[in-house]
Amino acid sequence: MTSIQSPSIGVQSYSSKRSKDTPYRCKKSVAKSLALRAIQLGGFPRPDAEGYTKIPHAFDAIVAEEPAAVIRVVYEVLRQTEGYIGDGPYGRREWVALSLRHFARKGHMSKDTAKQTLAYAVKAGYLLQRAGKRHSWEYALHWQDTDFVPL
């Protein structure tokens, strides 16, 4: 087993077949640590016209009452739709295709947890779901002006 110590950030990475940490996970962990440190030292960068996400004030209720996994799933759909210019009625993306692997790669949660949490968020009425291309699913936020009533 080899070990590499980075003196500047104090993150230790391992490369071993027995280790649960893959090089990809180690790289993501270091990138997140560096991004957090940059924000702590220099503050948030101001977004350009395309690089921002409008978060509705009602999202505070989800943050206050729901588990972290639900918050992450709803926020990721919010970020992937409202965070990008698109052909929706308000000039932003309306629907986004997100795989279970997307959530695992982003480091939010495992694929199984993502599947359960997305199902809960749809059933709770936070998200809308529709069939996408090739046996996939697309998700959108459930806005007040949509014609959808949760069960």
C-alpha cells in the first residue's frame, strides 16, 4: 500500500485494492476541501448571468424539516434546472435527466439511497417525475403553477 501526504491541505490518500477510497473519491475529496477553503478565505464568487441558481424562500421549510438526503436531492434538481438557461417558460431549464449514478458521483449519496430519496421526494410532492429517453427518468421541481396534485 502506498501513501501520499499532502502538506498543504493535510489529506492522505491511499491506493490499495482493499481500500474503500478509490483515487476518484480521493480526488473529489481534495477538490471539495480546496473549494471550501477558498470560500472560507476569500468568500463566495459573484455569479455571472448564467452561473447562478435562484432558490425559492419555501426551500427553507425543506431544509428545516426534512432529512439531509431529501434536501440534497431536491437541491440538486433545483440547481440542475433553475441553475441553467433553457427553453422553459421562465427562460430556465424545466426538466433534467439525472441518473442515480449522478448522485453517487457528486458524492451526495449511494445509488440505493438516491433511488429511495427520489421516490420519497416525488411522493411528497417536492418533485415531478416523467419517463425520459431509454428507460431513464427526468425530474422537475413541483412549482405552484403546474397542474399536478400529489397522491
